[in-house]
Amino acid sequence: MDVRKAPKIQPLKKFKTSFSLCHFLIFPTSLTSLPPSPLAPYPSMLLTTFAPWRAHQPSNAADDLIAHLQQQQQIPLGTTVLRHIPVSFELAPIRVIAKVVELRPPVVVCCGMAEGRTHLNLERYGKQDDLAVPTSLPLEALMADTHLTVISDCAGTYVCNHLYYQVLGSIAQHHWPVQALFVHIPPLTPATRPIFAHDLALILERLTLLASRSA
């Protein structure tokens, strides 16, 4: 695909917003303040995938692609991979946000399968009703020099979108120094697997660089 010259990647900044936050998960103050941990350094990234959710799916394409990157040692060092998140409106955000509270990563990347799409989709918004919560990551810069990656303004209407909306909203509500991205991954074929793997590995590498600049 033709890619325009990417803007300069800037260090991560806290995400601020002015929209209503009444729909997001509420955690006790003792959990949301994210005090420095004296025991271990922060991970560079939290990376999550879903479990399969339909009878005809032997596996989830997003989980398969992350597993492939792990086998090829293309996951950035310091990344925590949380696989097989339940495809549940209630449980998915609880699992992911609890892990964010535990690990305090500067970046969280949630990956989900999109059967009807042909490209990796970097999702710009998580939505609920009339509310749209944007990521403040530089998506155009992240996708520079990729081959089958586009930016999407619609993360769907199912659990993927709901998870993204909850994660972005919780980050804003609690003023966490965390950035979030949702990536939709189409079904894999022998022809597209290496291309998607190249693109996602490049995006994850850039996100790790962003995180290191903000440290």
C-alpha cells in the first residue's frame, strides 16, 4: 500500500479528555493511584488477545498471530502477553484493566479478530452510544512502511469495541500514564500471515520506542 511520509513520533503523554466518564469501571482509590513499585521494573507493554468465541473457529486469528510472533521472537523484550481473554462484555474489561493496575505498563495493546476485514486495523476510537473515546497514539506514524495495515474509525459493536472503550475511558478517568491501542486482525492465510506478522511486529517495536522515550 502507498504510505505517506509519517509524522515524527512524539513521546507518550498522559491522555486527557472532557467527556462523561460515568460508564467506566470503578476501582478503589488504592488500586488506581498506581504507586511506584519497589520490587520490579515496569513492563514495556501489555499485549492481550481473545479466546475463540464461535463454534466454527478452531482458534482466534489475533491469538494465532501473537503466538506466531512469540515463536519468531518478534515480541519486544519486557512485554507481558495476556492471551485468551474471555469474549465477554463483563469479564474482558475486568481482566485487562486489572492487569493494567497490576503491571502499570506505559502501553497496552489489545488484539482481536475481525472476520470481515482484509487488513490489520488500528482502531482510533472506542465507542458507546453517542460517546467516542479516541486513542492519542500517533496512528499514522505507527503504520508507516507497513503493507496491509489501515486506520479504522469503527471498532465494531461487539466485545472488542466495548473493551477498547472501557480501557481508554478508565485511563482517562484515573489519569493513568498509559496509552492504549486496539488492533483488529483478519483471518490468517499462508499468504497473509507473514505480511501481518511484519506489520504488527513493526508497530509493536515503535510502541516500545515511544514507551522508552516517555520513561
